[in-house]
Amino acid sequence: MYETADFKKGLRIMVEGNPYQIIDFQHVKPGKGNQFSRTKMRNLLTGSLLERTFKSGERFEVPNVENKEMTFL
């Protein structure tokens, strides 16, 4: 399980049952209110971009994704 504090570029998380890869994120600490993270993510199945704001402390599942390095001849 990942939390918003674990966010970094390239991290893969499950959001609403779909695997996403974090492209960019910004951790925001406003003077009034709770902390939150603005994230830009790419859907690993469709390739579409999603911008979403998450509250601090939200948890996300680890997707079942394999990364293989290959050489094409």
C-alpha cells in the first residue's frame, strides 16, 4: 500500500480499479486547512492523462504490473 507521502515520479498506483503511473505531483501545505497532493497521472491501459487532487494520508493499492527491458533486432 502506498500513501500520498510516498508519491514520486514514475510510481505506479491503482486509482478506481485502473493502474496509473504518476507523471508529476505537487505536495501543497496551505496555511489554513489540511495538506493535499495535486497529481498528474497516465493510465497504463489507455494512455490517457488524469489530473487529480488527493487528501494527505490517502492509501492506494500496488498494481500487478511487470516491467521488462527488451531489445528488438
